[in-house]
Amino acid sequence: MQHAGHGPNIGHGYVKYVIIDAKGCELPPVIFPAMISPAGRSVTGALAHVATVRAGGGAWWSGEDALLAGSPLTILAQERLTDPVFLPVLLRSALHRLGALNGTARGVCVTGLPATWALDHAKARALGAHLRDAHSGYSSIRVIPEPLGLVYAAALDNHGHLVGDPALLEGQIAVVDLGHHTVDLAVLRRLVPVPASLDTYHLGTSRPLQAIRARLSATFERELTLFETDQAVRAEALLVAGEPRSLPHGWDRPLLQHGEAIAARLVEAWGRGSQFDTILIGGGGAELAPLVTAIQQRFRHAQLVAQPQTAIARGYARLARRLGGASAP
């Protein structure tokens, strides 16, 4: 029997969720900011409906809708694993957006935690419990170190079969996952993770985004959330009074400095990196070009994975298909 593969990546900045169905077809992935708020009262006469999900006996808004409440909740620390509603709300919201609630997309689930967190079995069990609470359709759940998802996105196809070049499958590779809260590392030999190589640096993109937010708020005289700052950075423009405005000169200085800080830490850990056949770069932070450029200037054989923001979730879903015994049609 073939199983769907679920790949939820509940990041600190964004929720990414990929489902590959039992035929090997990927559903359009969902991406939304990892924010929640208690659902407010509906306004009489409103033309649009705000989707809500229930958890912990209450109703909740998620993603950009959480901004309607004025003070959205986001949890960057490990406390998200013990909070009774934060992760269930995000997971149910993702499944609702995918149309996969009520067991309509049953299958194997693979998800992950930051590299060093995943070594703690208590944390992995806590995440698994939130997944079970959010969806009854998982036939099994596997929690792995987050950066491994990048490898499986490149090394597996939608049927869970090994693909890719020999350097990836047979060589020694390093992985850099540029996240919102952390940067996670892993090394694999012939696709076998080296336990001692798993590492987590608190060098996520939230640090430079905080500095850029302060600069933009002062320049344009409006308060911005980190999510709105991130959107402005990606577009290199900000909507002000309905008009796109170019960002001020030097706005990217915190991002450039942060890229250099990440690259320096990698040099400390790996030297010139010549021991690796290739280095894979991915995660949501990999969509910010200055960070990737700084790494590639130090490591010429570093390469950006396809669709870096959703690559980890895609790798999870492909591994889930493999674990579920999927076969080509």
C-alpha cells in the first residue's frame, strides 16, 4: 500500500508544509509566518472571512491573520515545545490550508528540530505529541535533525528513490540550514549523518532583521513587525501610503555583517571545507542573497539548493514517502 508523505517544517519564522500524495504528486506547499493570536469577534458586515482553528479550548488566528489582533504571538525559544497551543495551532492551520484535515491525507510524517535539539529525545517526543494532537491521519512520525531535510530534498525524488550525482550520494557533504532563529549544520558520509557534526548556532536571520526593522521604522515613521521587515528586505522596497518606496542607503549593512559572521563561524568549524565534496545551503535565510554570497566567497564549492525556503519540508516529505514504502507507479 502506498502512503502520502507529510513534511511539516514549523520554523521559527515561517511554517512550511509539503505533502506528496500516494501517487507521488506534490501538493502546492503552504508558507505562512509562524504567528498566532486568539481569534477576535467577527465584525458585522465584514465581506471577508478569517479562518480560525481550535486548540486548547479556544479559537485562534494564524499567519498574517494573527496581525488583526494587534499583538501576535511568536515563540522563538524551546518553550514552543511546552506551550499547549502554539504548535498545534500552526499545524492545524497548515493542514487546513492544504485541505488535509480529518484524515483526508493519511500518511507517514517526517519533521525536524534544530540540529542539537533533535538529539534530545524528550524534545523529539514533545514535538511528536503536538503533531498527534493536531492531526489523527499520521500513520507514523519521525523527528530528525532539520538540516538533513536539505539533503533528502536533493537526494530523493517524490517516490523516495535515490537520485542525484555521485558526489552527493557517495561522497562527504556538509549542510548549512539558514533559519530564522538558528543556523544548523550537519555532515554526512555516503548519506550517513556524522553525529558529532550536528551543531546549532544562534545566528538566525532574526538578528539582522531586528536592526533593519529599527532603521526602516525610523526612516518611514511606521512600526513594522519582523515579518513585514522580512518582506521588505526580500522585495527591497516597502509600501508606504500605498506606494512602493526604495529602502534607504545602507539598509543592508546588518545583513552583510551577519553573512560575514556566519561565514567566519563556518571557517572555524570546517577550515577551508576542502574535505567536503560539496556543501549544500538552504533554509528561509538562503533566500537572502548576502548571506549565501558570504558563504560562497569562503567556500567555492557551496551550492544553493532549489527552492531553499521549502526544501527542508520537501526533503521531509520525500523521506516520509521512502519510509512509507512508496514505489514508482
